[in-house]
Amino acid sequence: MNHDPKAVTYAREQAGLTKRALAEKCGFSEQLMCDIEAGRRNATPEKLRRIAGALNCPKVVLEAKRPGVVALKPSTEQPDPEERRVCDCELALI
């Protein structure tokens, strides 16, 4: 599966859109949008691009997370003043 159904649903809800409204913005049927959010149908890369565009969010937010993929998360620790840091992030495995 190319997308994370829960991420699509969450992003749609955060945008304040119904499934029908998002489907219309993307040029899909409401049934296809329901199936994508339920994980019954796979969102092709093109469909995922349209959904991301309609939700005004990066496509990567909606993509399925793969084991072993490295992502950045904000660091919650206070840095040691003597330690030199390249950035204020730490790597985390998803």
C-alpha cells in the first residue's frame, strides 16, 4: 500500500473537509475516497499527489511508513553545553 489510511483521514479532518468534499477536490468518487481511507483500495502515486494537493500538505505525510526508514523528531533533551551539536534534532527509527 502506497499510503497510510489513518494519515489520510487525519489530514482530511484537520483540513475540515468531509470525504465527499475531498473527493470532489481530487476528482474522485466519494466511494473511492472512502475505500482509500479504509485501506480497501490503494492510492496510486498520482492519486496521493492529488490528495496531498487538495489538503495542502506534503505527499510524504500521507505515504505509508516503511520499517527502517529514518525520520527526524525534535529533541526533548537539553544539550550538554560542552557537546557540539549539528542540529537540534535527533534521529529516530520508525
